[in-house]
Amino acid sequence: MKLTDPSQARLLCAEQLEEQSAGLPAAARAQLLEVLTWLRTFISRPNPIIGRKGSVCPFVEPGLNRFRSIRFHVYEGELRPAAVESVMRALVARFPAELPTTGIGREFRAILTLFPGLPNDAGPRFIDPVQQALKPEITARGLMIGQFYPGCREPGLHNPDYRPLEAPHPMLVIRPMQLTDLMFLFSRPEYLSAYVRRFGVTARDELTARIAAAGVPQLPVNWEAVLDAAFPPSQAV
């Protein structure tokens, strides 16, 4: 049965995934459990290939175990960009109400949307365009949307030979914007402005210092123009 009301999209808890996914089609259930295993055995653990200390994603293990704040969603609608975007917008609207809504645990929330009807090689032609279309409005709300799929070629920040967005199956992931996301947001003025609003950065010098502290390996060629858009030189402090 196809989902007709995006606001009613069913979310599954990671800690109860086996039980809650029991009624789903076999292919969807298999993908969910494979992705959960990938989160537990790879993403939650250190790996020298990423080029830095710590787990591949330091937010996943606490999200799975301590805060139980990671949700899964199986997309059941039509495989059209407009239809997917509608459902993703509905999930973004629901995100603030997902538990935990207070305390540090709220920063470890995530919704992982899987697309069992989408071929694994469809990431570049389907997942990427949807992610790019939604990114401006989602970052404006202080959230991030990430694209994951087999063969994703986005390079790692600390090791260009590492592919951090490569996953067992195509996914779109919604999560809170974090301080360390600065390195993903300085390419366009609207993204940088969203970061500034989210973290209360009030001065150009403060933002420049954060970039230096974040260890951004290479600034874009249009960096000064992007910085000027967020903090016009006449307002620099």
C-alpha cells in the first residue's frame, strides 16, 4: 500500500527494529537490518582509513545505545523526486518532536530514510538531486540532510581516498546541524548564514576563528564572497 499522507510516515526505533519491521516486505526488512548492522559494526567504531582519531561518526553509538534517538523510515511512495521531497519535508516538520526533545540527547537524533524500491546504483541520478534540492530549506531550519548510497564518491575531509557517504543501500538522513558541520556549509552564503543563526555567531572574526579551529583542509575559491554575504565587511567586528 502506497503512503498517501506524508505526515503519517511510520518511524521505527533502532533498538526495536527487528520487532517493528516484522510486517514489512522481506526486501525492506533485510535492508533495514543490514544498515543497522553497518551502523553498529562500522560507523560506530574507529577506523584508521578516516584519517583522524575516534569512531567514523561519534554521534551514532550514543544515538543507538545511550539516547536511543535514531529512527528508521522506509519510503513507500512513488519513486519521483517531487514525491520523495514531500515525504522528507514531512519528516523534517516532525523532527523537533522526536525523542529526546530536551537535554544533550536531542543532538544525537537522526532519521534514516531507506528506499527499498530504488536500485543500489541509482544514487547519483536520484538521491543526489533530491538531497541538493532540499538542502537549502533544511539547513535553514538548523538541520542537515545527507545522501548515502553504494559507490558515493564524496571524499573524506581528512583522507581524500575515504568515501564517508558510501553505504550498503540508498538513504537520505536528517539530523541536527553540529558545530563540526561548518566544513560542509561554507560553500554557499545561505548555508553559512544558517550555521551562523543556529550557533549564534555574531561576528566575522568569530566565524573565521571557528574555521581555523575546525581544521578545514581547503577553503573554496569563492570563500571571501561567501564570508562577505554572511558578514558584510562594513559590519565586521
